[in-house]
Amino acid sequence: MPKDQVTFQGLIHTLLGFWKDYGCVIQQPYDLEVGAGTMHPETFLRVLGPQPYRVAYVQPSRRPADGRYGENPNRLYKHHQLQVILKPSPDDVQEVYLASLRALGIDLSHHDLRFEEDNWESPTLGAWGIGWQVLLDGLEITQFTYFQQAGGQDLMPISAEITYGLERIATFVEDKDSVFALCWSPNASYAQVRQREEREFSKYSFEVADKDMLFDLFNRYEKECLRCLDADCALPAYDYCLRCSHTFNLLDSRGAISVTERVGIIARVRNLAVRVAAAFVNSHEE
Amino acid sequence: MKNKFLFELGLEEVPADMIEPAAAQLRKSVESLFEENQLAVEALETYSAPRRLAFLATGLPDRQPSREEVLLGPPVSVAFRDGAPAPAAHGFAKKMQVAVEQLQVVKTEKGDYVAVKRTLEGRETPDILATELPGIIASISWPKNMYWQESRFRFVRPIRWLVALWNKQTVPVRFEGLASGAVTRGHRFLGRSDVLLKSAGEYLERLRENYVLADVEERQTKISRELERETPKGLKVISDPELLHLVCYLNEYPTVLRGSFNSEFLAIPQEVLITVMRHHQKYFSVADEKDALQPHFLTVLNTSGDPEGKIRKGHEKVLRARLEDAAFFWSTDLKTPLGGRLPQLDHVLFQEKLGSYRVKTERIRRLSALLDHGKDLETAASLSKCDLTSDMVREFSELQGVMGGLYAREEKYPESVWRAVYEQYRPTSLEDASPSTLTGALLALTDKLDSVVGCFAAGIVPTGSSDPFALRRQAQGLVKILFDHRLDQYPLPSLIEAARSVLKDQIPVSDQVVADVLAFLTGRVRFIFQEQGVPFDILNAVLAPGVGAVYQTWLKAQALMKMRGDADFEALAVAFKRVKNILAKQEIVLAAVSEAALEDPAEAELYRSFREIQPGLSAAAQAGDYESALRKIATLRGPVDRLFDAVMVMAEDARLRNNRLRLLFEISDMFLKIADISEIQEKPAE
């Protein structure tokens, strides 16, 4: 086993290599703040419409409410997902996924691996799918989803989405009790690379963020999204939809949104996502 | 050798709770397929596991029995003229492709007809199976379906293989792009991915060799045995039948493994620990003889063992992270006093028209004040919903109520208060116990009462398929509490009125809604009593006068059940039906019975007997001694019979007639305070 396979970067390298060999386009992370790999246009927009596509990429995912100031061994403001989209989903998709775990040096016959029902749903994206969480010795390492709907649109062909929780898999492979104890590279720990970022962004999300400014930004982003849609610019419109979504997450972690307001704001983001999806599909058909 | 037919549907992992119902559906469809096709089967076994649904049929015939078919033609009178075949006969024979001479005469209800009789050869059994199985697969219904390929066929999870074997032969079944074969698949990691079956009968055995126990009973036996084996000496597994059922369907080759956690976590209340282990990890908890939780857990793996201890280490690590989260929630939640969370409930919506949980809390508090049970109940009511904003309940919603109770206990509220909060959601089913204390029972009662009356007023009425607020369960819980705690001081109509008066600030409760709620609750009383074995006619008898106090209604039913079989009583029931029929048709002018107008000795005797039993009857009914009351009623059998023998109630003389009607009315009115005994059937109804 090559030495760098037991590092965080080695793990990413191995998985991307596996999916590159499988025939995926290897994409880069989206350059906006997002909460999950699903929000990357390479997933959200590519699963729409009829064109086949295979893609894999890492997506740093920011979840302000999960921040713990870099003090909790398992919870992070920002974690990393490795996202794979196979459209249409091949018949042996589960077997291919299991082969990717073997490529990481995990001997599955010596472990307890299970596919347990877990149907993914994103109210803000108007998206849902059917699938499982994959548990390895009781640890959830992957979300596996057959996409059924995105942006309120019924999907056909059906894409398989495989989302690896990289920190989770790394703590398993490296046998560490805390993500901060992981080796990012042979010479640098996860803590060295990321702990300060966790501390400062947790502080910002819970204590510092300016609520009024965020509400203001939310309204402006929403307006700009709608303006882009009017100008037939579906992709820029989607960027503003993502900005709304992240701004909402920040407001939420800041405790600025009551339960009743929450429903309304989610509906506003969802409305944008639905309109972007429709615009994207229509412009394809032309 | 008997014929054996095996069918297996290979799937990607099906959600554990959906497997058993699907296997039952499969069994039913296959049974009716055999029946419709006159295929007698000796044994039918169904097998199911996360990746497969299967059945094995033993002793099917090679083919259907042959049968005679009669095809009717025209009437003989038309088909034959003077004994010779007419054009109609020729036409029919031609259509049936037989010679005219082969036509036969058949007698029918409408007369004699010309007919053709044919013997139909039965189809071969494998042929029928090949044709019918696709329809059977497609007819299995699931709570949630998905698409996975362009055919737009929807099923619970993708179908990946089919096995159909008639003894040693493959039966060609085609379905959704798949063709059946003789190859099944073993355990994902321990078995072969292609297991060739040489014959249908070796299914279980070949799979077992490949680490799949396809028979759920075999899995359950293995799990139960190993749970016992892995429990440390002197300790016991905390029984959890629901979890046991789930893990049976979560694994193809279950193996029980024991792990441990740091005993420092035992400082967290054990309700929380058990929920954490069960909710996310599906672990069984372990306790000592005194029911104190111990720092061990038992998990069911989908593999054959853990010789290197790696798996155990992994599970222990995951649990540690979960328990650390729980410890964090517990300590942060305790930083805010429970009562201090009340204002936050403004932001938690109960129902749009019925307001937030803050508003609901206030209604529960006011309702409990109306029940007049003292300060503790009102305190418990104010605290009851506060745990909804705690981190722990947000993470584990099934701990609502329990957490509020535990936090209240930590804050040193009196036991009657914290226990009432803790048990406020009980009973969740007919089997579940009602709250153990009176304060707890009243809190649970007011909460459920407010929900049921409020939702009905808001137009949320349970239907066959939809009951989002679980009103049926709540109403049942409400009735069960009244019954278990014998709360006869709170009759249903006055409870509903109380809820109405408290709800009126949010929503008006119309008379119609009040009537609907009463009917709904009466329906629950009927259901609960029925489940307790009260026969149908007795239910009708005790519910007809309207349910007031629930437990009194129960006592009446019990008394009626004892009286049934008493000859006098049953005869009286028949007579009473007659009384009711007579009275139903008459306008009764209410006035006292005139003794002077009782001219026949029979009516005078009835009047005297009635007057004699009246005080004792009232006293017995007041005391809830319905059996003596009914026995007193039964003594009227003779006088009533003699009255009907001797006099015409509907006499021509209005004075006599009205007096008799009044006598019957008084008697009937007295009886109806207990039950409508005219509903009682002579023989026990099923």
C-alpha cells in the first residue's frame, strides 16, 4: 500500500483516481459557499434533462450550524464531500461503489457493511431521492441516492449519486478518534491545516455575523437571481440561488430566524431553485 | 419425487420494515394464483431477506386438471325444424368448427339449448407460472417507490435478478429487462456473487453455505440465541421486540456482537442512553437485575464474526461520539431552567388555527384548572411542552415529555410534577400503560382533549388514510385514561364543554363539532371495550343511552354480560323491545301515572312491582352496582308478561290508554338510565 494512502489527501487522490478510471469527468469544487456537494451545478443541473454524464469532484461543504469552534472531535463547520454522479445509473452501481472502498484498502469481508434505508431530501432545492446511508462498522460513511426529482422536475434518466463523507472515512482508515488528529499529508495534521478556520468561522456564524446585513443580502441576491432568470441566464441565476441558500444558513445559525419565518424563507429559496431548474431545462431544449 | 417450484426476486437492499408485509402480499397472491388455476399445492413457504423475496411451492401437479367446457348455442326450438337442423344450427356448428352431428342438447333454466361440449386440456404448471409471475411481482405494493431505469416501472428498490426453477429446469420469466435463471447471489462479502442452484429444493441450503439465511425464523433464532450468549453473566438484555424484528430484516447473516462504553456516561439518564443506542445505532441495551443500565451494548452485525475485534472497536468509537453529543445536549439543556423556555414556545407552531405551543400550553393550564386538582397539575401543565425547544428533544423527538420530566426532576420539582410531565404522552397504544399518577393522568387527559376538540374545530378530522395529528390514537389514549383511572367525575360531554370554553379565544367550537367529537370518542369507547371482549349487542345496549362516565359504562357492560343467560332477563329484554316499539309510535303527554285508572289487575300489579323495586334500583345504580340493578329489573318479567297477556295497551278509552303508556314510559325511562336492554340478543352474538 503506497504510503500516502493513509493521509487525507491520499484518500482523496485514490478515490478520484478510481472514478477517473471508471470514466468520470474529474471536476473541481464549486467556487461558492455551499452546504453539500449536491448543490454544485455539476450535480444539481446535470441531473436534469436527458444527456448522460459521469462526474466526480470534492466539494468543501459549509454548515454554519454544525460549527463547534474546532473543539468537537466529529463536528465541523466545513467538511469535505466527494461526490460522484453516474447518469444514467449503471445496473451494477452498488458493486462499483463497493469496489471503490476496496481501492482504499478496506477489506470488506472483515467488516460490517450495511445499506440502511435513508431517503435524501432537500426542501430548499426541491429535490429528493431514494436510497441508503452506508454504514461501515456502525459509522455512516456514504449517502447513496437514486435521484428522483431536482428543482421540482421529475428526472429521467435516473442518476445515482454517491456522496462520501471524507472526514468520516479518513478517521476510519487512519483509525483516529478525532478529525483533527488525521494526517492531511505525511507532514501536516488536519488540525494544522484547518483548526483555525473552524474556530473563526464558528465564532463568526454564532456570534459575529451581522443579521441585518445578511437579511439585506438575502433580499438582494433573490432579486438578482430573478433578474438573471428574466435575462435567460440560468447559470448565473443559480449562483445567486446558492448565495441565498448559504445566507439563509448563516442567519439560521445566528438564531435570527423563527420557526414560522423559516418555512417562508425555505419556500423562497426553493422557488428560485425550481425556476432555475425549469430555465435550465428549457434553454437546453431550444 | 414431488414437484418443487422456486421463485426468487433479487433486489437491492429493501428497507427493513417493508420486507415482511411484502412477503405476506407475495404469499397471498401466489395462493390465489394457485387457487384460480386449480393447482393444488401441498406446502408453500415464503422467504425474505434484505436482498430477496422468494417462495418455494412443494407438491404442485404437472399440469392443471382438464375440464369440460360447454358453449351454448341457439335454443333447440330455433336450431331444429321438424327434427332436422335448421340454418341456425348449421351456423352455430360452423362457428364452433364442428360438424352439425356433434351438437348436443343441454337443459337450462330457460329451456333446451343446442351446445358444444369440449374437453379442455389443463395447461402445464410451469407454463402458467411463466405467464403469471410478472403480474404478481408488479402487483406487490410498497409504501414508497422509485424509478431506476427508463422503462418507468416503479418499485421499492431496483430489481437485479430473477430465479425461477421447476425442479431442475429454469422456467422462463421475463420482467423489466431481466430473464430468470438458476443463479442466485450469496452474502455481499462472505458468499459467492453467483450461486448456481441445481434444483429448486436446495435453495435454503446453498444460500446458507453462502452466508445468507433466507428464512427469517432462522435469523431470529440465531439472533435470540446469541443475544443471550453475549449478555454478561448476571445481566440481562433490555427487551425490545420492535428492535428485534427490525434487525431480523436488516441482515442476511446476523451475528450478535457485544461492545462496551465508558461508565462515566452512566451519569446521563438511562432513558437518554437507551434512546441514543437504539435510535441511531440499533443497539440493544443491557441492565442488571435491578434494571440499572450497564455500560455494554449488543449489536447485530451483517457478517459472520469479528475475530480481530476491529468491528467492535469501530462500533464503540461511533457510540462514544454519539454519547458525547448526548452528554453535551444534556449539560447545555440544563443551563436553561425548563420554565424559562416557555417564551420560546411562541416560535413553535402547534397548528395554524390553534396557535403556537405557548398558546396550547396556556390552554392546557386553564383546562387543568377547570379539573380542579390543585397546584401541582397546573405547574406540570405550564412546564409540559417546554422540552420541545431543548437540544435533546430536537435531536431525539421520541424523548419529548421524558426529557421535560427529567429536567424538571433535576430542578427539584416535586415528584408529582416531574412525573406528570414525564408521562404526559402515555398511553401511546392500547397495550401502553396510562400515566401512573392521578396528576399525570389529568395532564395527559387535558393535552389530548385540547388536541382532539381543537383539531376537529379547525376542520382536521381523521379519515381512513390520513390522520396527521394522530387524533385516533390521542382519543383512544384519552378514553383509556378515563377508564384506567376510573375518572367518572369527568363525563365525556362535560370534558368537551370544558375544552370548548378554553378554545374559544382561538377558535369557535360549534354544536356540530361538539356532537362530532362526542361521536368520535364514543367510537373509541366502543373499540376499547370490544378489544376487551364485550360483545356487540351489549356494546349497543350500553352505548345507546349515550356515554357519560366511561368506567360506569364499562361496569354496566360487565353486569349485562353476567346477566345474559338469565332466563327472566332475556325474556324481559324481548318484552322491552315491544315496549319500545309501542312507545316509539306514541306522543306521550307527561303526567304521573294515575293509580285509580289502573283498572286491570295485571297493570296494577306491574305498577306495584315497579314502585317496589324503584328505590332499590336507583340506589344500586347510584352505587354502580349494576348487577343488582339488573336483577331487580329482571323481577319485572312476570308482571310485564302478564300485562301484555291481559290488556291491550292501545285501549279505545283514551284515559286508560294514556295511563298505560305513561306507566310503560316511566319503566322504560328508568331502564334506559342503565342500558337499552332491547338491544340484547337472546343468544350470545359473536
